[in-house]
Amino acid sequence: MAEDLTITKGSKHEQYLALIPQIKSLLDGEPDLIANLANIAAALKEQFGWFWIGFYLVKNDQLVLGPFQGPVACTRIAKGRGVCGTSWAEAKTLIVPDVEKFPGHIACSSLSKSEIVIPLFHNEQVVGVLDVDSSELDSFNTTDQLYLEQIVQLIQWD
Ligand code: SME
């Protein structure tokens, strides 16, 4: 397993294309879910430097904070609440260019300005979300959606 990440410059496409094989190699042969989520969050933080990157996992019908990189965050989110709870309820990726314009957005930090949330599927159920926050407006687009959805498919749940 490679333990050093090679950071790539260039377009978002180029950055993701260089990062994804490295994430695959980090996860390869490691069955522990928390270890793998922690390394995915760390790898995304190292490559892109976004403000907050982390996982929430469904536990007893709530999203509960999992491995993340960034400032301390809200620990529990109800289904349908905020961007994360809405992504869970609708089972789809949400791109929010300006969080202040998203009804019900949960402001864990006033520094967060835009956000993308990707649902995590296991056995066709949403079992968690990947939440990425930026301190700049309009940081995320369908390129992020494409590659972040590929990255979360690398997670092994069994
Ligand atoms: N903003 C999210 C809450 C999680 S934090 O940003 C880390 C939301 O509205 O769901």
C-alpha cells in the first residue's frame, strides 16, 4: 500500500484521474470501513484542500458523524434535514452553489459557502453520505459529482 499521496496540479479532471488510482491502492486489501473512510477523506483533503470533507453514516435512522477532515462538525442530522439529510432522503447527489440559498441548510460553520453531498449506497439503500464543503461559492460541478460518485463506489461495506 502506498502511504504517500502524490499531489497533482491541473484541471479537476486531471486531479481526480491521478487521485483515484491512489485511493484504490490505499483501500486495496483493507477491509476496515472506518480506516478506509478516514483515508478517503484525508486523500481528498490533501489533493483539493477543501474546507471540510467527511462522512456521515446512517445509524438508528439518523446520520451520525464519521471520519472527516476539517473543523469540528454537527454530530447528528435527521433524515430530510439540511443538505446531507436531503441527499439521504432523495437518494441523490446534491450540488449547492450557495448554501445560504438552500432552505434548511445546517451551518456547522459560517465559513462554508458551497457544498456537494453524495449518497453512499449498499444493497440499494442509502447507508451514509460523503459531504464536501468549500469556503468559496460555487466550488462544485458535475465533474466533482462524476468522480466523487466513482470514489464512494470503491467503499467495501461487507
Ligand atoms: N451543511 C451540512 C451539515 C454538515 S456540515 O456542513 C459538516 C448540511 O446542511 O447538511
